Amino acid sequence: MSTYNFGNRPVDFARIDPRNGTPDLETLMAVADGLTEALRAEYPGLVGCGETVQVELARSAEDGLPPNRGRIRTALETVAIGAGAGTGSLTFTQQLLHALGL
């Protein structure tokens, strides 16, 4: 686990190494939760994108089917365009993009 400091609030996130294969759904959900929290702090207008990722991963956990990669990709690309370099939001986004092979 690594920590990104946003102001006086640390934001924890799991490091995902795509060389070890796709992480389990629980890890992906934890990173998506971190993304949404970082968006709330850094880019409130993009919180809906983080919530979209969370919803799609939760649906996958419920029905056992793979997550909707198209909806996740669109949400993460929107964040990647709007988030500045060095922000927690962009770090979480990059982790999810790599982990899901998007």
C-alpha cells in the first residue's frame, strides 16, 4: 500500500502491478473507492466518473460477470483528461487503466 498526500489528508491506494495478472475484484473495488474519494477532494465535478467505475465493479461482484469495460473506460478517460499531473485522481485512474488493460 502506498500513500498520496492531498493537502493534510493522506489518500491510501493499493499498488497494482499488471505483470502479476489482473488483480482480484476486491482490489479493483478498493482502488475505485480511492479514486472516488480523491475526485471528491480534487475534482468534485468528476465524482460521477468515479461512481460509474464503482457501480460497474459492484455489478460485476453481484452477477459474477466481467465488468462493463466500455463504461469503465469512458469514465476513466474522462478523468484522465480532466485530472492534473501529480494528483491522486490521476494516479488512481492510471492504476485502474493498467490493471484492466484499457
